[in-house]
Amino acid sequence: MGKSLYEKVWESHAAAQLSNGQTQLLIDTHLIHEVTSPQAFGMMRDLGLKVRHPERTFATVDHIVPTDEFEEPFADPLADAMIKELRRNADDFGITYFDLKSGKQGIVHVVGPEQGITQPGTTIACGDSHTATHGAFGAVAFGIGTTQVRDVLATQSMAMSKLRVRRINVNGELPPGVYAKDVILHIIAQLGAKGGIGYAYEFGGDVFDRFTMEERMTVCNMTIEGGARCGYVNPDETTFAYLEGKPYSPKGEDWDKAVAAWRAIASDADCTYDDIVNINAGDIAPSVTWGVSPDQGVSIEGHVPRLEDAATPAEKASIQEALDYMKLEPGAPIKGTPIDVAFVGSCTNGRLSDFREVAKYIQGHRVAENVKAIAVPGSQIVAALCEKEGIDQIFLDAGFEWRRAGCSMCLAMNPDKLIGDQLCASSSNRNFKGRQGSPIGRTILMSPLMVAAAAVRGCVSDAREVFAVEDAAAV
């Protein structure tokens, strides 16, 4: 009987079976940032502990770093203090740190892949819920809490319960103007925000076979929004081509050995899954959210639900809560909803291909006068590549602000915040209440090109109509 990638990785990393039924799992790679690590390091110092494997730990700053300031000390004293604390902890414990002056800083889930730190068949942990991003490479990657950050720093392992595995096949051809972001929003809308609880998601099928690594990262990034603990794509030639030559990728003979091992870690053709879901790519349309959970979404041609559409009292209450918060009219078309802010960026859609795709279509267009639009690269390397290609100038000419690398308005732990009940068209991953910095701010999730279309029209719009998209590849 064959085994899935998840089973193979789990078995090869199981260090001990605990009395409570959990497994003590070896963690190959630990990624840290400035928000969830200070308390963990404080506990380490209190206990007189050292980092068990500092060579397996990598740090960067992303969440709280300002995107409109370039010199320290920063105006926000908390941001300045947290960045200095991470620098101190990295120095004291001998951890590799991609600092602001390194040219390699950025969102942790962008930095890991572009440095070749993220590799197939490994376990990866980070004090951030969107660590599932790294599963695009065939890694088993998951977010952890601050206490677990301490545990991994101290032992390079953590206690976990084994997950079930759900295979999600997306087969067929995606229609023009439909992107990886639309694929994952469609999956979450179909299966629900809690549908993946207790599961690891394995993504496959024709669409994922054709996807680039950055497209796979976008889908895996939002696995957590569907309730799953992690999501992954089996490694293949696309994976190997992306990793070859990266700074932390194996070299020479080690590379050949690594690729052979990575091929073997992929799920066997005769493995079994706890559940299989099949989705027709042709059924996926440009998608947007309308509510306060990523599963509250519709196609761009869809309508805000009515209370009478609810199948259960609980669903009715959920719709009512979302309608009250989002201030949307039941039954109204989602297209045409006015926006105040447009945000292109985040660990979901802040990579080079995202900015290239928007730049391809936005030339000759201008952001509507009533809209504040910002573009935030996911890393300093992404920013440098965009600037080398003139992409930054295309955004500036269109009326966007071009910012420095960071999480920015996705979580809004920095000055990039919504004001009052502003509505934001966002390429990020969460539309929770208050997610973008204002306790009454509103978020509609969509692909980067859909954000650009909304910015130009001043309302939620179909990018296929705004930019005459007929042959756009999925990004």
C-alpha cells in the first residue's frame, strides 16, 4: 500500500510517541519574526536555555515594520523596539537574521522560498498562521503559538496529533482572467472555513501541475482559511527548477541526491486518502468575498446573499452578522460596491509574478480620485526585481503608492491601516472584522488584478471587463 507525502514526512520525523497519543515531531526549519518571538526568547532566558539548532532557525522582520520609512529609529516606538529586540535575540542566540539592511528582508513566507530555505519533504514551523504557504514545495508546514515557538527553539521539536489527508483535485482549464487566488477562494467557499479542521490538504490535478511555484504558494497560503492545519503540493520538475541555484539549496552532487530524495517523498500513485474532492476548473470564476470570513464569497457576477438564502438558523445568523458589519444590501450585486482603499501585497499575493501581472494591464489606466491605492512588495528582493523591470514606475504612474517590503495592510500592525469604516479591495488573505487596522474597517478579498480593477473604477469590478482580459494566465 502506497503512502501520501504527509504520511512519509510524518513517519520520517516522528521522534517519540507520547502518552497522550501525540507525536513528538522533529522540526527541520524554524522561521521567526518580530511579533511572536520576543516572549519565546524571554522564556528561554528565564529558563537558562540555548537554541538547540540555531543553524535551522531563520529570522526576518515583516509584521510591524513601517513600509513608508527607510531609516531607523522609526516613528512608532513599539515597532522600533520590537525590531531592535529581534536583532538582539538573533545576535545572542546565533540565529541567521535577514535584517532591514541585508537586502534580503521581507515577509517570512516570501523570504523562505526565495532563499531556498523552504525545501520538499521537510517540516517547517513558524509563529504565523500562514506558514502553510511553504507546503507549495512539498513541505509539511504549519503555524504555531508563542509557547510552541519556545519549544521549537529549545528542542527543535514539538508535540502534534497526526492529521487526516484530503486530496483536492482541480482539473480542466481555468477561464481567462481566473487566477490562483480565485481557485483558493472557490475551494474555501465550497468546503467552508471549518471544512478542513483535522485535515492536511493535498492539492493536485491538471491545474496544479501547470501552476508555477508562486501560484502554488498563493493557494497553500490560504489553506488555513479553510480550516486545514497545512496544505501542500507534491514536488515536481517545477519545484526543482525553482529551487536550483537558490542560496540555501543543495549544490553539486548534493543537489542530485536531494532531487532524488524529493522525487521519492511525493505521494505514491496507489496511496489512499481520507477524503477526495474533485473540482472542475471551468466552474471557477473571478471571486470576491462579501462577508467577514474567507468562505463568505461569490463570483464577481454574484450577489450579496439574502437572509432567506440561509439553510439553517446558524447560517442565517452568520449572514446577518456579516451584512450588519459590511453594510451591504442583501441581494445586491457585489459588482459595483464602492471602495475606499486598494491594497496589492501580503504573503498571499506580494510576489514578483503578482506585480508583473498587474503592471501588464494597468498601464494607461489611473486610480480613481476617491481611492487610496498602495502596492507593497513581499520582500526587498521582490522590490529590487520590480524596480529593475520598471514595474514600480508603472504602479506610480497609475496612481499607486509604491512602498517598501512588509506585511503592511494585511494585518495592519504598522501605520498602514484603514480609517473608520473604509472598505478595502485587498489581495491579502483575511477579511475578519477589524483585520486591516480599524475596528470597523471592511475588507473584500480578491486577486491582485481584481484589486487593480477596483482601484481604477472606484468599485468592485470585473478585471476582464476593465482591462479587456482575454488570455491572462493564472497567477
